[in-house]
Amino acid sequence: MGGGNRKRALIDLREAVGIESDFFTHAEAEFALWNMHVRDRDMTQATEIARRLVHDFPDNPELAAFLSAPEASARR
């Protein structure tokens, strides 16, 4: 996700997450939104999304590492 308008991309991804779609399309939108929040250092939103994602992807090592980081306990 290089270039372009980040605010517009966040709006578009939030809309994509809200659209009824198949499981994998929805998951891709959620992961992209999570990634953008992590890159923007918006850890409150990133943590909220990671908690939703971990329900469907409990073995995902990136989500597990993110949620088990010492900072994550401060975000709870």
C-alpha cells in the first residue's frame, strides 16, 4: 500500500470491512485495516481489530505476537 491518500484508504477499508462479503474477502479487508493502523501507530484501533481477527485466526503468529507484546496489556 504505497502512495495515495492514507486517510482515504482508511475510509475505504473501513467501508470494505462493513460490506457483507465472503469470509476471505472480509478477512483480507480486516487484515489490511489492521496493518494500516499498526503502520500509523494507532495501537488502540489496531488492538481492537487484532482481537476480532484472532477469533478466526488463532494460530496466526503475527496476531499472537502483536497481542502478547508488553504494550498490548496497556491497551486492554
